[in-house]
Amino acid sequence: MSSSKEFLDFVLEQLSSLPDITYRAMMGEFIIYYHGKIIGGIYDNRLLVKPSESVLKLVPGATMEIPYPGGKPMIMIPDVENPELLEQVFNMLYSQLPSSRKK
């Protein structure tokens, strides 16, 4: 099942307080970037982010989910209606992830 553009737009609206959020469509799903780093994506209308113990502790009810068959587990953020929590998650992951490689 593909993700809807409407769900992507809703998540992007929740993240509108953060600068430099971009996305890229990929085979019916959407990859989400923050300051050029891949933070996660929209898969089957679920917001999934890269795995991090600190995010699992921060987000009540977060679970590990498979984004697509054969994919590595990612953290599903259940409360996409909480912009403050999403901002915390994205800032936390951004600080933990390595810098992207230049091509």
C-alpha cells in the first residue's frame, strides 16, 4: 500500500516549526530529510524514524515496525498530532546521526 500525499502534508504541517524539512517520493512512499539528513519516512501512512534508544524512551507507545518487506526495523511514531514531540524527535535524531556524505 502506498502512502497518501494528504498524510505527508499533515506530517509536514506538524513539522512546520522546523527549518529545512524536505522530502522525496520513493516508490509510493516518502523519505523525510532534516537539514539534509535522512530522519525517516512515511510508509503505509505511518511516520517511521531511524532507530534510537533515546527516541524509544522519549516517545510513549513507540514501537519498532518494518517499513516494507525486507526493510530494517524503524520506530513508529504513534502521535503525529503532537508537533512539540515531533520537533524533539527530529532534533534528537539529527544530533545523533552522522553527517551525510558529499557526492
